[in-house]
Amino acid sequence: MKNPKYIFVVGGVMSSVGKGVTNSSIGLLLQARGYKVTAVKADAYINVDAGTMNPTEHGEVFVTEDGDETDQDIGNYERFLDENIYSVNYMTTGRVYLDVINRERNLEYKGKCVEVVPHIPENIIKRIKDAQKKSQADIVVIEIGGTVGEYQNILFLEAARMMKIKHPNDVAFVLVSFLPVPSTVGEMKTKPTQHAVRLLNETGIQPDFIVCRAESVLDKKRRHKLALFCSVPGDHVIPAPDVTHIYAVPAILEKEQLSSKLLQVLKLRPKKVTLSKNRFLQMNKLVQTIQTVKKTVTIGIVGKYFNTGDFVLADSYLSVIEALKHAAWHQRHQVKLIWIDSEEYEKDKRRLSELKKTDGVLIPGGFGKRGVAGKIMAIEYVREHQIPYFGLCYGMQLAAVEIARHLAKLPGANTVEIEEHPEHPIIFVNPHQQKNIAQKHYGGTMRLGAYDCKLVNNTKARKAYGKQLIKERHRHRYEFNNAYLAPLAKAGLIVSGINPQQNLVEIMELKNHPWFVGTQFHPEFLSRPLNPHPLFIGFLKAAIKHKN
Ligand code: GLN
């Protein structure tokens, strides 16, 4: 398209109102109108990427195909748009400043005085345009992290304002706001949203739409009030009540014909889309199916990010949870999750028997020493009790350690991540990584992004994928030590996937067990609601079989 279009999604009143899902849903709706869409996230923090942050602080670190460690919302974009989102689509304040300062050091500003304004917003605009160019998108939906009125995201808003001034017909603004219903009053209040619009106006931006997140549907009276006080047409005030599944959000927004109205603002017409390509309709079909599914399957997730409540948990393991749901729905089941803090097993071994209540156990990625002993105890238990097991990254590495210690009779087996010089370094670190660790080069230096994997015939993995060559996304520093291949194979370990370029073990499984599979990569990043991941389907099938 000659003039690509840009839609900025900003948040009002408070965080966690669903900007990411709104941004993703708008993207999906516009795809269904025949446009090529990509999504961008601008995060306000100084960290150059999300890789150096604890998931309990910031949520999951989502890894892109090209190896960027990004915000969990990028995962939502991929799941909704069914498109890969690349590193150019992600920025943080830190990344923008680092780039501007490096350019200044390289004399790229040709002797000019480099200033916060306009140079920082200009760099932001360049990034948004680069994302458009890379994907050749007709429309870019851009989510600005944080809430209006914060000091933190002001330069992103300034960039958006500058784009609107330059391309008035090509830029639209959506404010996602929250309307509380205080229990003492019992009615929905619009005032915080009115204030949010005022704050946005102060930055020189007038929203074209207000998406009203609330427990329930915003009524007519309040809709008119918001329209009048916020200078937005009444039919651009969009009610967005809570829903049970995020995948139902596009339908909620489309009830108000949001996509047609957005196209009108951007001076575009809808295009014809064949039924088979209309992902909005397919998503609605999925949502309907989900509602009719009654059977349940119980999966225990054994991890350690458990100190801050359920909410944080769900965020720390977002893609894993989504991947489990996608696969369970595919098998016409609802997945029930049990969160298990592995440290509890270290305190009381008897608690392990609770794993019998699960139909399958998953150990997701992780770092460091805390909780590792308990995880290994859980792995031993499910291995012995023939409970389906799925280990992701650390979950694979610790399974290898468990097998080495208890089946290959190498009690001194360990990962060098937690013991510098174990007798048997089953999981070790290659020389190139050793240098990073010694020099404390931690940011963005893990094995990151998509790598090839060749599957071995007659294995569970090969059967699940139904093909031999795959590509999966990685995020780890340590690897399986091939020096231990022979003794572990003798003990029943099967290597079912190898990276052909570097001869690295990527998938392993165990003989004589219904489903004991570990992956060095993170399959959860590739699962999409309309296209669940084959290994998650395999795991869920095994769990359902175990249940019955
Ligand atoms: N801590 C392990 C490593 O760095 C596993 C990482 C992960 O699970 N993502 O290799």
C-alpha cells in the first residue's frame, strides 16, 4: 500500500486492562478485512530487552524467531495474527536511547546538538516505519506500554503525535480505559476515563476511539456522557466487558463494528476475504467450541515463581499456559492447572504423592539453583509412576540429570549452572558461552531464537511432528554434554532431535514410558490457538490417556 496506516493503542486509568489483547484483536479484525497487519510494542523501561528481568516483575520473556528477548505481548500478537513478529517490532526506552547515543558517538548527527526532542521520538518513528517495511504491512498497530499521564512513556506519545501531524489521514488513536464499579457505590464510574482523555489531550493527542474495559457492558447513558465530555463520537465509545477467554475479545469489539469504523477513520475500504482466510470467523468458531467442551485434564506445573500469587504465575508462564490450552481444546478438553512449588518437596518428600492427582506434569524453563532439587524429585516420581512428563528447556536439562543420577547410576551428575565442577557435568557450557559468563556479558547472549532441528525416525517427537526437519526457538546458556550420550542411551535415553549444524541435543525422550519428553527449545512460543503445537498435542493426548 502506498500510504501505510498506523493505529496507536494507549492505556488509560491503570495498567493490566488488556491493551495487548486489544491491540492484537484490532490487528486480527483488520486482517479479516483483507489488510496485511503487523504489531509493534513500545515498552517504557530502560532495560534494552526483557531478557534481564525477573519474570515475576515483568511477566514472561517472549523470544522471537530472530532471537530477541521481548515482552509477553509480542506472544499475544503472534497468537492472534498468526504471523511471526520480529525484533524490529519491539522497542524499549533503553533500546532507543542506546541507539541514539551510539549514533551520536559515530558522528551520525553530523555535529548537531542531540536532544531528547526531537531525536528520541524520531528514532521511535524510524523503528515503527522499519517494522512496517520489514513486514510490508498495510496497517501497523502499535501498543504504547504503561498508562497515559506517566512520565515514562511520554516520548512514545510524542512520537505518535508527530506522526499524526505529518500524516493526518494515516494515523488513528485508540484509548483503552478502565471503568471501575466501586462496591460502595455499585455503579460504573466514567470520571477516571474522562481524566485519562484530558491527560492524553495534554500530550496533543485526541483519541478516535475509547475502548471501555469494565466488568460489564457500558450502558447508553454513560456512553453518551463519555462521548460528550471526551469529544469522541458516541459510536466510537466501545464497550469491552470482561470475557472468559481472550480469544473472545475480537468478537466483542466487532459487535460494535470497530473494524469498519477504524477503516473509515483511516480512509480505507474493506476488501474481500475468502472464508478460508478469515481468521476472525475461525477464531469465533474456536471460541464456540471452547464453550461446549466439558471434559477436563489436569496438568501439574512444577516451578518456582510462586511467591507473588496466581496473577504473577499466569504472567510468568503465559505462553506455556496458552500452549496447554490450545492443545487441550484441540483434544476437546479443558485443561485444569495445578501450580506446584518444587521447594515444597524439598521440605517434605511425602508431598510428592500429590502428583498422582495430575494426568501429566510439565516443568517449564527456569534459571538458577532455587527449587532444582525439588524439580528433580518430581521428575523421578513421574518417571517411576509412568505419569506423562514434558520438560521444557530447564525441564529437559534436569530430566537428563535425573536419568543420569538414577538410571545411569552416576550420582555425581549435575548441571554446571548450579555446581561449577560436578563429577559428571551432564549439562555443560560451551567455550563461547564460558567467555560471556566470565565477562558478565549476560544481556542478549544466550542461545536465542530459531535453530534447525533434525528429528530421529521412530521416536515420539518424529511421530508428533509428522516431518523430519523443524525449527524451534531457544533461550538458554547451557547444553547437553554429548560425552554422556552413550551411558545415558544405555540407561534408556533416546535422543530424538539434533541440531545438525552444531550437533547439539535438542529433544530427548525415555524408553518404556508413556510420554517422557524434554526439549532444549521452547515449543510454547510456536503454539497458536488455531494451530496448536504438535508436542503439546502429543503430551495432552498422553495425559488424557493416562486419565482414562
Ligand atoms: N537455565 C538453563 C540454561 O540457561 C535453562 C534455561 C531455560 O529454561 N530457558 O541453559
